Amino acid sequence: MMQSTFPILSLAIWLPIAFGALVLAIGRDDNPGLSRWVSLVGSIVSFLVTLPLICGFDKAAHGMQFVEKSKWIELFNINYSLGVDGLSMWFVVLTAFITIFVVIAAWEVIEKRVSQYLGSFLILSGIMIGVFCALDGMLFYVFFESTLIPMFIIIGVWGGANRVYASIKLFLYTFMGSLLMLVAMLYLYFASGKSFDILKWHVLPLQMNEQILIFLAFLMAFAVKVPMWPVHTWLPDAHVEAPTGGSVVLAAIMLKLGAYGFLRFSLPITPDASHYLSGFVITLSLVAVIYIGLVALVQADMKKLVAYSSIAHMGFVTLGFFMFNDMAVQGAIVQMISHGFVSGAMFLCIGVLYDRMHTREIAQYGGVVNVMPRFAAFFILFSMANAGLPATSGFIGEFMVILGAVEYNFWIGILAATALILGAAYSLWLAKRVIFGEITNHHVAEMTDLNKREFLMLGVLAICTLGMGLWPAPFTDVMQTSVSDLLQHVSISKLN
């Protein structure tokens, strides 16, 4: 582990939280402009703080980098322990990056309780970065569970008509799954000689029955967060009711917390159980990829369609993890990063339409390209990326996972490849109904094209989507060593 002399990770976590607290302190509804500008400065500064992680990351180094460690609760041997490797570094940067867009997206749209809205997102950003950096089990659990509080408030206060139902459903699903994770962590704490050190848990010998029970406990927590079929039903409700910023953060970052948990906990702590139960997880993942893709095809609400497509794309991620080869695991992580750009952009596009028409019903639109040509260009680009078009970021991860799946089992690869067909089907169907054709609604005829703020948001995300699709090496190079180390670790049995 490479000890850090400068607390970059602590700054990345606590700076947005501090700015969030400041925004809450200064916030007044009669002067929302100040809250907006402080939030924007806070989100940009918080993102800039993460850039040294990219510049200073050693791609060839094994183990954790930028490590920070200090005593927290000595009585229970709980430490404030942080570090990143190739599996987690890009998610720290992505979280800080996406937060900027959430602040900009809310600039003119959120008019009531502005400081509370923006402050919640800044605090949530710091907490989510903490999840990706934590190397102490209890610290991870605290951050992991704390993400629920701001998101519960964001959906419950600024959401749609059924916001209370959606926020409570989100909370109960996630909280119930996480309780089993806590039980597994306490078992590992005592089994490892009263240590919450996650890296120590990685090398802890465990019998098969122990591994299976621990694996299932972690699976419940992470499967709900991903979400995997059949514990996915909270996500469409949460997306439909959430404000635009809430949907962006849910899709772009929060779903990745569960997928990341498989990499940091399930695979390295219970390698034998991971191999033994891989068929079960692969089956659930294929159901998500194929069945949920079909469900997306019949949606009448734009947000629901993109929400179900997110479940299908995350099915690709869990599928890749349990193929146990470099290509599939790297592809799954690339898919997670790409999904952050593309799904975030799709929900921002839907937000742009909703701000003008105040409806997400696909049938209410048609012919948008005639009045919003610049918006239509962005919408088509992101729809194609969502479908996995070559030269976009959406293609890279899915293609790598399919290659890895074919290497693992040809027929699983064939089934996984159907996702490209389904993805194209629901993405093209959405684009055709909303963007093309004649204007059939006088409300559409009155719509105006993107303003400078909206053009900036979608333009930057378009550059990211195309840039990653054309040149994925900066992402794959960073994770290559860590993925190889993980797979080598998982290949060694822990059984005596």
C-alpha cells in the first residue's frame, strides 16, 4: 500500500460535505442565487480536488494507493482507513464530475428550498465518494447506509405525486438488504481477530459453508443496490418520482455502489462461494439483460423506459464480474463508467423536455426535431450510446463483456449479445416516437431549443461519451493491474 502524504481522499470526501453544510447554513428562499453559486463553486472545487488521483495514479502498482489511516473508535478497533486502486479510482472522479451537472441542471428549475436541494446533493456526493474509498468495514457500512438519507429527502421533498411511496420503498428495500451485510461484517470482525480491515478479510481463511452464507448476505445488500432482478422494483418508482438531479445521481452513481461491493467484498472475501454460486448470479444477470430489456420496450413513460434500460445495463455488469476473466471484468467496470455518462445524459435530456412540457408520456411528443434541432442531435447521440453504437462509450463495455462471455461459455455469450438487439430496439423506438415525425401536439410546436446552460451540460457529456468510445485506454489501463490481481486472488481457494 502506498501511504499518502497529502490527504487527497479526505478532501474529496469532506470538501463537498462542508460546502453542502455551508449552503444549508446560508440558504434563504428570498436569495436563492447565493446558494446556487456557492454550490457550483463547491462542486467544481470538489471535482478539481480529485484530479491529482488521475495524474498521480501508478498504473503498474499493486495494492492500494493514496492510503490514509488513523484511529477512529479504538475500543472496537475501527479505523478511519481510506485508499483507492484501479477498481475504485475512476468512480471517485466520476462522482465529483456528475455532481457539477446536477447543480447546473437545477439552476432555473428548482425554485423552492433551493439551498436544501443543492446542499443535499453536495453532501450525498461526499458520502458516495467515501463508499468508494473506505478500507474499513464499519466505515464502508456507515458511508453505504448514509447515502440513503439525502436521497430519501431529495425524492420525498422534491419528487412527483407519489414521492413519499417511492422514497419509503427505496429506503426499506436498501435498508433491509444492508442489515444482512452488517451481520456478515460482524461475523468477519470476530473471525479475523476483531478487525474491520477489509484487506485483512480478503486473506481470511473461511470454510465453504461460511463463505456461502457470507456471500448470500453480501448478495442481498448489493443486489438491491445494483439493482438485480427480482429486487429491482424500487428503481422505476424512484426514477419516475425523483427530480431530474435525483434520477441522474441514482443512475450514474448510486447503482454503482452495489456493483462495486461485489468487487471489494463478495469476490475477494468468498472466492470459493463466488465460483460455486456463479451460475446463479449469471442466471439472474441474464434475466435482467433479456427480460428487463423486453419490459423497457413496452414503457409509455420516458423515465421508466430509461430506468429499466439501466437495470438491463447493470445486468451486463454483474454478468461480467462472474465470468472470472480479464476481458469480462474490465468490460463490466468500463460499462459502469460509461453508464454514468450515458444514463446521466439521458435523464438530463428527459429533464429538458419535462421542463418545457411537464409530461414524460412518450405519446405526448413527436416531431421535436422540427423545433429543437440541437437538442434532437444530443438526444439521438445518447440514445445510440445507450444502444451500444460503436464509437460511443456504451459499445466498449458491452463488447468486452460479450467477448469475455463467449470465452467463458459460447451460449451465454449469445444470450448476452441479445441485449444489443433489445437495446437498439427500445432506444430507437424512443427516439422515433419523441424526436422524429410530424408535430402532432401544439405544445411541442411552442417548445424552444436548448439554452446555453443546457447546451453546455449535454455538450460536455457528449464529448465524454464519444471520447471514451474512441479512446478507452485511459480507463482500461488504470484498472488492468487491479483486475488481474483480483482474478488471481479469486482463483486461489481459501478452503483448508
